[in-house]
Amino acid sequence: MRIMFICHGNICRSPMAEFVLKDLVHKIGKEREFFIASSATSSEEIWGGVGNPIYPPAQRELRRHNIPFTDHRATKLLPSDYEKYDMFICMDSANMHNAKRILLGDPQNKLEKLLGLKDISDPWYSGDFTTTFTEIEQGCKELLQRILKNG
């Protein structure tokens, strides 16, 4: 199962979701069955071809919950990603709209929001990384259960 998490800049929500799901998959011993990544719908956090790291408050929130993460750098979603992934999980409605534009549509219905109809809170504006983490963790647990149930 190849999953791409998507948010605006790829420095807060989508990398948090990437590493939360990687941790959940690791804890059940199924990491070989998954490829999990994240990307941005904008290039605002990418300078000279190099993406910014996970935003420090997002890093602190991951550490607070003992979620391991790597030296992730922001990357931009590309049209060619559509054939490389089974699912594209967006953090909010704006990400869905922009991802569909970048991916030139969604003919195979691979795009969805992590919390269904609800948007994941954007801590870039709210400063509330705890609420964002809670929403992401809930969404990732539900996503993983759905994937495991459907085989």
C-alpha cells in the first residue's frame, strides 16, 4: 500500500501524519507492506530545490508522543505521483482542490481527506499543534483500520 499525505507546505500536518502512520504500521509489524510519504501542494517551503525541515513545533509534538521521525524535507506533489501511489490523503479541502489540480484530476478516486468531511486544523495559523496531532492520530488510526479490514 503506497500512501501520500498532502498539506500546503509539507512542514507540519502531512509530515506529522506520515510519521504517525509509519509508527502505527511499525507497531503492528507491517512496515514492509506500506510505503508512506508526504508532500506539499505549494513550493513555498522549498528554496533552491531544497525543502525546509519539519517545522520545530511539529517536531516537538512528535517527540512529545514518542513518534520517531527522520530528517524529512518538504517536497512538492507532482503529476507523475498519481501512478506511484494508491492513496492521496489530504489534510483539508483546499489541499484536495489543489492536489486534484496538480495531479490533473482524480480519475481513479485516490484522493480523500484524512478525517472525511472534517478538515485537520492547521497549526501554522492556530499555533495549536496538540489539537492537530490528536486529529491526525485519530485519522491515521481509522485509516489503518480501514486498510487492514479491506485487505
